[in-house]
Amino acid sequence: MGAPLTAAAPDLHPGLVALRDGRFEEARACFARLSQTAPQSPEGPFFEAFEIWWRLIDRPEDATLRLSMEKRLAEAGRRARLLQASQDPDERQRGLVFFGVSQLVDAQSKASRGSHFAAASLVRQGHRALTAAVAARPGDSDALFAMGTYNYYADHLPTLVKGLRLLLFIPGGNSARGIAQLEQAGESSELFGAESLVLLAHIFSGAYEEDYARALSYLDKAAGRSAGSPLLSLARADLLYKMGRLREASDVTAAALGTVAKRPAYPRELQRALAYRAAASRQKLRDPAGALASIDTQLQTDPPEAGPEMKRWLMLGAEAARDAGRPEMIDVWLSRLSVPETLALQVRKKLGPPAADPIAAARAEALTSAAADRVDEARARLERMLDAHPGDPRLRYDIGRLLQQQGRLEEAQPYLQAVVDTARGSSTADLAGWAMMRLGWALDQQGRRAEAAAMYRRAAEMKQFDFRAAALDRAAHPAAAPPEG
């Protein structure tokens, strides 16, 4: 298609840069100016809507925001339809692409709020326009972004929805073709290249594909094109965390937080999301005291707003407070933040009764020593504690973990196996999952690959183990280093 970054659209390129960087207010201002100064261009209202689409990822329940997006998509579609009548082939192609993309994004939004018949009409119109755009120019990578998205997800609709699709005469999809189209868009689309790569990462880290290494490769490529973007760094850190690569996730978030601190243009929500990932990584790296300190600092200086973000922080805080032996911190936060009683009950349930873990504080002190690379000192303290509390699975796991870190695999084995053998329900699911991961890694070191993969898959099948992706990734790709959690 013809290049849309013309004199008629001077604010589009800086707006796209700001959007992919996570500077949403700057992006919004650029797109609003474009919408007003180029009243015939669909790019302005479309990217105004696209900026809202990014924000809706974290707030899908915000009906006002969603309707605002749909209003802008309708205006983009109206402008794009006028372009389709142009005698200029480049202008007509722009019209087809932006009409098609606008209709499909609008359809997805309407379907998410239950307006299926309106969505079906938009899908048919959008698919028809994009089919014409791809037929006219098969290599049009901007059109392939939307067509690839449609082809992949239309091929993975639930059976009931597929039946509705036939009833409403909505075209079918093809997941392999969709992936190929998204990859082509990721390589060359100026408008949607980064979004294509991020979407591919989402696809391959999802339930249908589950190839986390491939997902990470797409995010690495997207981040490479938008060097220094805290928004893409957050996406990478989230996936690295999911894959159990906790130190790398922590390093990525630390660098991104440094970038955000230097410019006031980044939204507070982005800073908090990065801070949350850093604290969660520290907690899973078996440093609850350090995680607790980070969480408390954040809740004092810039607490999250009410809703899902508040719940996420407080549930992580409850886990850290429990493991650090500081349950009193929960009452401090609940009082300071005026938390609704329903959420307070959930947080206290996560914390558990204060008397449930009487040695938590002493164990946390030993783990702090381990986090500071005083491993021999930490292990000696844990072993003395285990002599006094032989039934404590956390002590057994932490001793086995430290022995593995020191390369003493045979000595670690009975400690880790005992954790697996005595796992009881949700309270020890996380420990048992990580213990299986470590037993699998020890088998890998002995060249017993099939047995190692089976152990990793066993960990992945454990209910309430949060690192299923890490287990599946190791089952598919042997790792040189031991698990980190």
C-alpha cells in the first residue's frame, strides 16, 4: 500500500513510537492532532482507538473506555470507506486496509460485550475488505496483520461459536496461514510490525501452541526494534518469569524501571507493573524478606488503585509476609489502603493463620543470607532448624536447593524427593513443583533425558503450580543451569 506517513499525517510516526514505548498520553495527543488536522485520513481515529485498545488489555471491564474505542473505530471505518472510491490505487488500498482492520477490531470489542450479531456483520465487511486488499497486493504486510489475526483465531473458536459462525455466514480461518501472515507482517509492516510480533508471542505462550522459547524469540525481536521500550520490556519480563527465568526477568525489569524513572511521561501504572514483576521475581527467588521490603515501599509511595491491581499486590504481599514471618504487615496495609472487606478476607485467607509457620522468620533470615551469596552460612542455619523441625517441607526444599546450587546433586536428592513424597495440597504445591523441576534437572545432568522430560511434565501437570510454562519449556529444551525458584 502507499506509505501513510506523509505530510498529511505528521503525527503518526511519533505517536506510534510513543505508543510502543508505553507513553500513552503522548501517543494519544499525537493521534488526536492527526485526527483533527487530517479530517479525511482514517489513521487518526484508528490509532486513537488503537491506543485505547492497549489500555483495555489491563481494563477489559471498562465499558466507557470500550465504547469510546468503538466510536473512534466507526469514524475510522467511515473515512476509510470513502478512500475505497478513489481512483488512486494507493489511496484505495489504504481504504481497504483501514476499513478491514477497523471493522475486525470493532467486531472483537462488540463480541466481548455480547453483541454477537453486530459483531458478525462487522466481521463479514472487514474480512471482505482485507481479502480484496491482499488480492490486490499479496505482500501488503499491514493488511496481513489483521488477516493473520483473523485466520488464526477463527480456526480456534470453540465448537459452539463455530456453529454460530456458520449461522451468521462468517468466513472460516486457517491457523497455519494466520501465523505465516503475522510473521510476514512482523517482518515488514511499519504500522503493525511490533504488534504482530507481540501477538505471535501471545499465541505461542498460549494454550494452543505452548512453545515458550519461540514466543520469547518474537518478543526479543519486537524489543530489538523498539530499543529501550519499558512496555515491551515488561512483556518480556512477564514471559521470562512465566518460564522460570527469574533472574533475567528481574534484570529486565530493573533496567526498565531505570528508564521509566528518568522520564515523567510514562504512566504510573507502567511503573507499578514493572515494580510488581520485580517483587514477584524476588519472592520466587526465595528472598521473602527482600520481596516484602519492596512491596511495602511501593504500597507506601504509590499504592495501586482499587480493583484487580490492588488485589494482585496484596495477594503477593500476603505470600511474602507469610514466608518472611511478618504477618502483621497485612493489617498495616489493609488499614492504610482502606481495603474493602471482601478483598481483605481473601488476603487474610492467603496469609493463613499466624501460628501456622512459627519458624518463618528464622527461615527467612537464612534465605536472606543465601540471597546475599552466603550459601554455606545459610545452609548451616537451615540444617540446624531442620534438626529441630524435621517435618518442615520448606526447610527440606531450601537445603536441597542450596546443595544443587553448590553442585552437590547427590546430597540434594533425598531432600528434594522428600518434598515431592510428602506434598499435601495447595500449601506445598509450589514447593513440590519446583522440587520436581530440580529432580528433572539432576536427571538431565546424568544423561537420562527421557526420565528428566517425564519429571518436568509431571511438574507441569501439578495443580496450583504456577510455573507450568517453565516445566514444559525444560521438557522441550534441556537447560544447562538448574531451576531458579
